[in-house]
Amino acid sequence: MSDLKIEIISIEGTLFNGSCNVAVIPSNEGDLGIMFGHEAIISNLREGEIKLYDNSQNVFKTVAVKSGFAEMQGEEKLLILIN
């Protein structure tokens, strides 16, 4: 299985640009787990934390979010814009 490419951008600049096995994002509809091959989505984000997991299912990066947007671009990249 391929890793998900992910880019997290805030007003201050790029907070993360790399890959992970699973990204869990705090959407307005509830937490969403996103992996490589996820269907196309655009989602508003609520206050919470983005959690990035490695292949051993360990969290290796967390990013606090107040609000923002997430967009799945193709089957391999997740773009997240946050405040």
C-alpha cells in the first residue's frame, strides 16, 4: 500500500509536507480517517487536532486546528489549509 502525501499550510507557512499512512482530521461532520486512495472530498475543519500516523499506527505528528479546509487531490494527496 502506498503512503498518503499530505501538505498542511497555515498563514505562517507550510507546517508539514511529507507522507503518512493515515491522517485523522477534525471535520465538521466528525473525525475523518484518510488514507491513500480515499474518495475525493472537500471538508470544513472544526477546532481540534490533525493526527498523522506512521505504518506502525503510531502518531508521529499532531497539529492544532481552529478552523480550515481539507481537500483530497486525486487518490494520493491531501491538502489542508488551516487558521
